[in-house]
Amino acid sequence: MKLTVLGAGCWGLTLAWLLTDNFDEVVIWGREQDLSDDLVQNKHTSKPLEVQLASKVEITSDMEAAIKEADIILNVVATSGTRNVCENLKKSGIKPEQILVNASKGIELPSLMRMSEVIKDVLPEQKLAILSGPTLAKEVLNGLPTAASVASDNRETAEFVQKTCSVPGKFRLYTNSDVVGVELGGSLKNVIAIASGFAHEMGLGDNCAGTLLTRGMAEIVRVSINLGANPSTLYGLSGMGDLVATCSSPMSRNYTVGSMLAKGKKVDDILKELGSVAEGVKTSKAICELAKKLDIEVPISNAIYEAVYTDITPKELLAKLMNRKLKEEERYV
């Protein structure tokens, strides 16, 4: 059995580390400029997290060689690079029966496509699954247990990934047929995580944290069901599970972005300092555009969009959210 991981970032390396013993061969592909000498020569990296890979793991920038005879190909590149990677997969001779598993959480701009839609746009015949859930990389690297969803339109595909990529005691996978719900839950929660980090840095308290979680979930559900998701999916691992984890932990890059925004830092400087992608930044724009298209209110997401892309102050944002017109609390389940 061969596993290929596309993307040598934090989560890609973590997944390769986690799944090494499940496969006979493990290959990590990355762009040449993203592969440090330490990673290539020593199978080690210290930024943004320290990861030591097994000696059997291969590192390469040759995509054709990386995907040759791979049973599972994990896409873990930034969402903005997924279309380009799929084009390269097509040129490199990916076969329809090879299972492509997307583990990137976000929405493409300006198309507003989910990652499965982007992948199918380029590789319409590809076997495809979506991996999403509460998976903070540092905790996974520390051997702490978690669970995630594997969503696919094809039950056999989901069950194969579930069986092949589960790790006893560490990584428990559940199958799910609701691709839309699993993708949107994992993508949209990143925006609420920015809001959570923002509120924590401002010292707004635990009541506010609980309010953000519940009202943020209402926005996620509101948008997702209008795009075809089953509302119950959003209260599962890839929705509520992921939301709680990322909104509660400074280990979340999106939470950290929110915290730094509340300190008055500009988003470009924040991302430079982080040295890694925080998908919630671009997703804040995507969810606002989707909501406008669907004529849906998403006040928390709108506030984060303003925090990221305008000069509004934290106090002004809080006043806008708290002084909105009073309304009834909606119910979805």
C-alpha cells in the first residue's frame, strides 16, 4: 500500500507522520521552494511545529513519481493552490481509481467553490473523499486522540479510506455521505475561530465565548443548509467538533489570527509572523459573498471580514454586533 501526501506544510507533515505505519510506502510531495534541506536530508522540520518523520518516508518535488501507484493521495495544500495542484495531477497521469482525499478546509475565490467542486471541475472521474474534523496538528503529534469524518458520494470509497487511515487509539474515522455539510462545516468554522481569538484577547469573558460558539454555529448552519447540507452534519465532528476545538485553542492558527487582530496588528503582518496559512482569512470573504448571494445574515462573519480587510476598531466591531436589531433565536433541528 502506498500513501502520497501533497503538501509539506504543518498538517500534511503531521498526517504523513501519523499514517506512516499504515502504509508500506509514504511519499510527501511539495514544491521545490517549500522543501527545506533539513526536511529532505533529515526528514525533520522545526517550523511551524517540530516533526520528525520515519526514514522510510520519501520527500520529492516530482509529482509524477510521487503519485505513481499510490493507493491514496492526500491533498493538503492551501485551498488557493488546490486547482493548480489538480491540473498538475492531471498532467502527471493520475488514474481515476486512485483515491484523492482532500484535507484542506476552505472555499476557492473568486469562484466560491468547495474543494470537492474544484477537484471535480479538473478531475471529473476521480474517486474522491473529504477528510475533516477537530484535528489540531500539535495535539496529533503529541499522540493525543481525536476523530474525524470521511465524506464521499461513494460509500466504498469512504469505507476504504476509513479502514486504511484509522490509527488505533489515536485517529478514529467515521464515514459520512454528506459531502457538502462536511466540507462547509470544516471551512466556515475557521471564521468563527478568528472571532473567538479576537474576543479572548479583548477579555470579553466566557459568556461571550459561549455566545460566539452558538451564534457562529447558527451562521454556519444557515449558510450550509441553503447550499444543500444536512443540518445534522453540522452538529457532528466536522462541524461542532471542529468548531469547539478551534475556538478554544491558541494552537489554532485562525484563533491566533483573531488574537493578533485584536492587538491592532494588520493581517499581512500577522500571516508573515505565523509563517503558515490561516484559511479563515480568505474564507471570511467567501462566506460574506455567499451570504450576500443567498440573501442570508452572517453578522459575526461580516464583523471578521471587516476586522481583516478594513480599519475598524475592536470596540466599534463589538458595538455593531451587540446593538443589532433584536430577533427570535432560530431552530434547525
